[in-house]
Amino acid sequence: MKLFRTVLVGVGLACAATNAVQAAETAPSNVTHDDYGSVAASLTGVAGDPARGAAVMTDRGLGNCIACHEVTALKDAPWHGEVGPVLDGAGSRWTEADLRGIVVNSKMVFDGTIMPAYYKNSGYVRPGDLYTGKAGPAEMPTILSAQQVEDVVAFLLTLQD
Amino acid sequence: MAKLNLTTALATAALLGTASGAWSDENATLIVNGEIEMVTRTAAPDHVPFDEIRSGWTFRTEETQVLQMDDFDNPGMIFVDQAIDTWNTAEGSEGKSCASCHEDVESSMQGVRAVYPKWNETAGEVRTLAMQINDCRENQMGANPYKYDSNPMAAMEALISVQSRGMPVNVAIDGPVSETWEKGKEIYYTRYGQLELSCANCHEDNYDNMIRADHLSQGQINGFPTYRLKNAKLNTVHGRFKGCVRDTRAETFSPGSPEFVALELYVASRGNGLSVEGPSVRN
């Protein structure tokens, strides 16, 4: 997971020199939610990949979304929880901006929700280093990278009624 | 012999996958050895925001539940037997065993588990059972303390719990312990870690829901120490707390820390009225 993240960052940096869009990746502290919590602008400017988004959602160390949500389209992945609503049709119920807002920081959309904020890196109580139980680094990483958020949003948009 | 085979088969089924196991019968009752009737569901005490409190046993699959119904099937009882030997073995500079002071465990330790953690007037502190065990070892026996969540500690706690099985948990929350209780309550409702989850998020707001393959319980500790099929050993209360905090991607507290002592008092009090079950069996 750490290695994977490093590779992503490395790729991001390499592109930054040549690709103005990539350089515009929005830092967690610079994301703006509107009054309903939605985030209109892409975090990266690079279109999300729904297949990669699906993988992020089922990966225990990444989104682990199915721990709480049932998603019929992901039923091949084991153990869907029932803490959150079934996500079937989420792409019809919500706009792209809404879904980005929910994944970035669902607390901006649903006050006090149990759902974790995936693109945030401060404001925690006793933040840890992944699942080690040890203290986290001074600069906490976000749970998902900016592009992973875009990939998840792209996948959610495929969930049409 | 037939019974033994059945048990092994059941244990294997439980290990293979909790979610695929048979759902527990909502109205199943827990009677251990055909004689100890356990209260596994009862009216919540005033300080708990539920109508009914429920033992973790009621949330497990039938395969796991049945392992706690007979001491011959309960793998936790092996450790109770080991602790009986320890009880009678002299250790430390004073040449004393537990039995030197407390004699017969069955009579001297009856009812003890049910009221811990509790205030110790002489020391002026809230004591967990583990703290009391180590106090005896250090100050009465001149022996080394057990590591707080170690196997010998869990085994000794199990032996002492067995003497209270079926008795209602009855932990005091007022008087000198009230400050510690309030601190434990605050910890229970604090959203820790990068996932920003409190105990209450899972065990109060979502008990009875599935989170991944786990059927969320109310997180009661009346069954501790608990034998888990997952790691095949007895697990202490603080060991479980540590695991749950770690799973929020947080920096955990240490077993035996003042924070976990306070949390134990608070969580124990949420189970006032349930029976002492330890050692219980969980997946």
C-alpha cells in the first residue's frame, strides 16, 4: 500500500513537469465544498477510471466501502456490510459533484455521519499509522489519493437505476 | 467421543466463515452445563441509552453459541484448569500462593468478578481485577506482576470469573468512582483515529448490523475473558479494546493505562444486570 502510494506520487511528479493538468491536483486543505457539501471541481483534472474505482471500493486497505455498504455490482467481492445504505442507483440519486463531496468528506454532506472522510489529512484525535495501533506520522496521508477519489466517483456514477 | 467430534466440526465451521454460519435464534437461552442460567438480555440500566442490553453471546452464530453451553466444549476452560494449578503454587520472595491467603477459590472468589472494576479505599484508586491480581502478586507474594494482557493474567481472570458465573454484573458508578466513570464515558463517545469512529458509532448506533463479515454486538464485557476462535486463546478486556481502537486507524492506548481502566469501568457498567459469563466463546 505504501509502495503503491509512492509510485502514484512518483508518477504524479513526473507528469507535473510536462502536464499542467496533473500539477493542478487539489490539496486536501484546498478542496471547497458548497453549502450542500458537494465538490464541483475534479481533484486532478484527469477523468476517473470506474474499474480502478471498483477495486478501491473493495480493497480493505483502501476504500473498504463494502464493509458498510452493499453494492450489487460488486457482489463477487466477499462480505458486504449494512451500516450504510445500499449504493445501487447512487449515480442516479446524486450528481458527480455530490458524490465527490461524499467521498472527500461525507461529514460535509451528512452531519455527524459514521462514514470516514477519504480525502482529508488533519483534525483527527490520536491518528494512527494505518492499522498498526502506533502513532501516525506528523503529516498524515489522506486515506485515498486524489486520483483514487476520482476513480471511485467514476464508478459510483455507473450505478444507475 | 461423539460429542467431541461434533464440537470439532462445529468449531471448524465457525472458523471457516462467520457470515455463512446459521443465524442465532433471537430467543435462544444460554444455560451452561444444563444448570447455570445466564441472563443474556435484560432491561438496560438508567445510564444506558437502550431499552434492552444484550450479551455478545446473543449475536454469535449457533455454532459459536453452542461452544459456550457446556464446559467440555468451551476451549476457555482449559485455561481455567491451568490457573487452578497456579492458584495453589507458591511464587515470589514470600513463598506464598494465592491459596495461602484466599484458600478455596470457589468460596473466596464467589461474586468477585461481578463488581469489578471497583474502588479500593486503601490505595485510593479504581482497580480492575487484573490490577488487583498484580497487587497481590507484588505486595503479598513478592512475585513479578503479570503483563497486563498476558496469557497467565487472562487465565487467572478466567478462574476468578468462573466463580461468579450466572451472577449479575453489578458495578458501582457513583461515589468515589464517578470521576473515572465520567472519563470512561467520554472516551466511549470520542471519535478516534483516521476513520474517526467511537465505540458508540459501532456498538450503540449499529449493533445488530453487519460490518463486513462481523455481526456487531453491543460491545459488552460481561463474557470476558473470552476465548476467540480467531486467535485460539483467551482474550482480555483491554486486549479487545486495543484491537477495536486500532481498527479505527488510531494510536491505541496501552493495556492497563488509566484510559483503558476508566473505559473498562464505564463499559462494564453498561452491562449491569447481564450475567457474568467468563470465559465466554466468541469468533
